[in-house]
Amino acid sequence: MEPAGAPYPGHFLTPPKALAYDGPPPSTAPPKGWHPPRIVEPAPPRRLPPQDHQRLDEEEARARTFTQGMSLVVGAILLIVLLAVCARALF
């Protein structure tokens, strides 16, 4: 049954024992001196070779020029195809 001072039907001022949370189950401590297994440490990373920043900049510039050139070619082809489709639809 609900208590007389319940704010709304179905509300309990104190939860029933079946709905109360009793907390986490008890746990046992590990044996004295226990520790997780140790893993052999890997060797430190090797030193990377030096970078030629001037050459990297030149290669990036060539790649950018190639990409922009390909974009122009593809754009021109798409424009020609679009004009051909429109001309065919009109005539």
C-alpha cells in the first residue's frame, strides 16, 4: 500500500526492501605479495633518419600542381558532357 503522504500514485517515500540497493558484493583481497604478471619491456624506438625539408616542400608543390591540373581536366570533361546532355535534351 502507498503511504498517505505520497506525492503521486505509485510513489513510495521509502523504497520497498525488494527495490533497495544493498551495494556491491564483498570482495576478497589478493594474497600478500601478489602482483600482476610482468611483461618484458620492448626496446626503445630507433632514431628516425633526418628529413630533407627542401625536397619535401618541392614534392608537395609538384603534387599540388598535379592535383589542380587533374581537377581542371576532369572539370572540363564534365562540362563537355553536361553541354552534350543539355544539347541533346533541347534538340
